[in-house]
Amino acid sequence: MNVLVLAASNVGTKTKTAMSYIHKTLEEKHSEHDITFIDFVDKKMEFADGRNYLEWTGDTLEVTTAVMNADVIYIGFPIFQASIPAVLKNLFDLLPVNALRDKTVGIVSTAGSEKHFLIAEMTLKPILNYMKAHVVQSTVFITEKAFSRGEIVEDDIIVRLENLTEQTLTIAKAHEQIRIEEESKYGF
């Protein structure tokens, strides 16, 4: 399977730290998959203007194509002003409406406080559902206190990240098997 790990923020380091942990876990335990890590800090994404994602060039084409080619996507994002960051919303705007059909998505959010722990539920999941993703119900919410000197220091968060990593792959494999069985009914 093609697995994509997205650190969907163009500022800060906490989201990247969390998503790097997932990426490392995938590389160590699931190297049989094609695993890609994209950090939006390193990408210059153009603003969506309604054109087909294949008409873009540079980083915008690279990132949108990676999403389109992925079977499994781990999305990590910081919470800004009680919402997802604009760069993540822009990514969705760059993609076709059915871009996430048959893709399994796991979610990690980071925040400065515990006030906005439902942002993944209230803001991101509806977008992913609209775009036809299989969204893993459990998410990982990480506050600032879980980080120290560029590392995750709370064991509970590490366990939850590992569980999300495994659960997302397990659900993706189940969906893939269901899709194969459904397609085999048609005989072509």
C-alpha cells in the first residue's frame, strides 16, 4: 500500500514531531509499504483556483499527486483559531471532490491548550467524509505539555500514536479486502 504521512502546517514543530513519530513507527514496523512523509514547512503550495490538480506544477502537483496516489493517509495538524490551518483546507480545495474515496485516514491534532479537543471531530472529519474517506474514529489530540525539547515526553501520547498507526493500517487492509471482493463480483 501507498502510505502518506502529512505534517499539515507551514509553521511550528509540534505537529511535525508527532507525525515524524508515526513515520518512524511505520518505517520500523511496516517497511513493506511505500511510505512517504511530507512536511508542509518544506512545500510552497499554490492557492486553489478551481483547476484540475494535474494542471499544477512544483510542490502543489507533488503534494496533490501524493494524496491522490495514497491508500492510507495520516494527517497531522495544529489547531489555529479553533479550526484547521488554512494550508490544510487549501489542500482539500486543490483536490477533486472524490479524491479520498477508498482511502483510510488517521488524524492527529496538536494544540496549545485542551479547549479545542473536538476540532478534528467538528471541522476535519466532515470534510474527510464529504470527500469519501474512510476516517478512523479514534484520533490523537496532543497538547503543548506533551512536548519537551522537540520530543514527545508523555508515554500515553506515544501509546496512542502507536495505536493509531496500527489501527489505521488494519482498517485500510480490511477496506482493501472488501473492495477486492466487491470488484471480483463483476468478473472483469
